[in-house]
Amino acid sequence: MTMQTDWPAPPKQKKWKLYVGFILLALLYTWAFAGLPLLEIKETFVEIIGSIIGGIFSPDWGYVYDPAGEDLIRGLLDTLAIALLGTAIAAVFCLPFALLAARTIMRIKPVSGSSKFVLTFVRVFPEIVLALLFIKAVGPGAFAGVLALGIGTIGSLGKLFSEDIETADLAAREALMATGANHGKTLWFAVLPQVLPSYFSFVLYRLEINLRAATVLGVIGAGGIGTPLIFALQTRDWERVGIILLGIIVMVTIVDIVSGKIRARLT
């Protein structure tokens, strides 16, 4: 004989809150989509897509390496260098902000609060906006891309690292403090060994993101492979577009595989 359990019905007040929430959400979506223009497909859409696909399957192999000038390998190496330097800058400069923002390390609330605010403020600006600002400040080129990625990555790495520090086990730190160790030694020998594997994992993961971002920043003049890509698109040189896209796919795949293996060993 099976027993039937009568579950209590939800209170009417909760039902009304749920209904009101759905209505507000529906109104919000209606208001948002009402301002969007109608989707229009151009007559040349199929032709352009077919040309791009044809360029990918018949790429310009002569552009892979050209000893006399610009080629695919140089562009990919520039993009990789921009991502590496930007990530390295952020990996170094995010450390003091992360330590100051961690409430378990910095007990002075105004200091930790202001550090968290700085990290949040930096994360507000997308890398492409920072790149546009730095292009105006230092001129177009790889240097603007490095600065954009470096400054933009400080916010995300600092936030992740500070939260990891706050969740670290402080028992070893308290034991060292009981033996008379100063603040620096407890931080170096008790806290950092716990969070360094996660820190390096965060840095490698962010490198993967920055590599993709570096290809986009080149489109607006911040160096890398994005610059010849936008020129090839503007001149409808689909064979060159195809070889550039293939090169980006290969480079990103290799970096993802290598980074994934390193992160797997760290965890």
C-alpha cells in the first residue's frame, strides 16, 4: 500500500510575488525588444558567406610566411606577445590589490573597501574601450593593446585572487603568529602556499581569454593579427581572410591545450 503525501500549497502571498515577478520580467523584455530594429538580411548575405567559406577552404598559403614583409606568422606572434605581456603585467600588479582587498588579511575596512572599489572600477571598462583610449594616448600599435589588456585584466585577476585568499584556511597563519612570526612571514609561509596554485591557474585561464581579446583589439588598431584581418575584409580578399582565420584557430587551440595541461597539473 503506497502512502500519498499531501504537500502543503504555497502561501498566496508567495504566489502573488511570483506572478508579479513574471509580469515585470515580461514587461522588461517587451520594452527591451521593442526598441530593436527589425532584422533585415541583405541580398548579398548568401554571396558574402559563401565567399568567406570558399576563402577558408582555399586559403592564401603564400601569406603564411613572407621574408620581405608582413605575413601570418608575424601577425600571430604579435598577437601572442600582446596577450602574454598584458597578462604578465596584470599578474604582477593585481597582487597588491588582491592582498589589500582580502578582508582576512587587511582588517582595516577603509583600505580593503577602497581596494575592492578599484578592482570593480577597472572591471567596468571592456578591453576594447580601454584600447580605444590608449590608442588616443600612445598611438595605434601593439603597445596600446598591451596596456589595454594589462589594465583590464588587473580587475578580474585581483577579484578572483582576493576571494581565494579570503577562503583560505588561516589556522596555519594563526599558529605562526602564536610563535611570534610577523605579518609578512605569516603571509609568505602560511597563506600564499595555499593560494598560489589557484593564482597560477587564474593567470593561465586569463591568458586564454586575453589571446582571443588580442585578436579583436587588432581590428581597431591595437596591433596583432586583427589589423591585417580587417584590411582583408575591407578589400574582400577572402583567401587571405581564410588563412588568417585558420591561423587564429590553430594558435588559440594550441594555447588552450598547453594551458589546460598546465592547469591540470597545478590542481
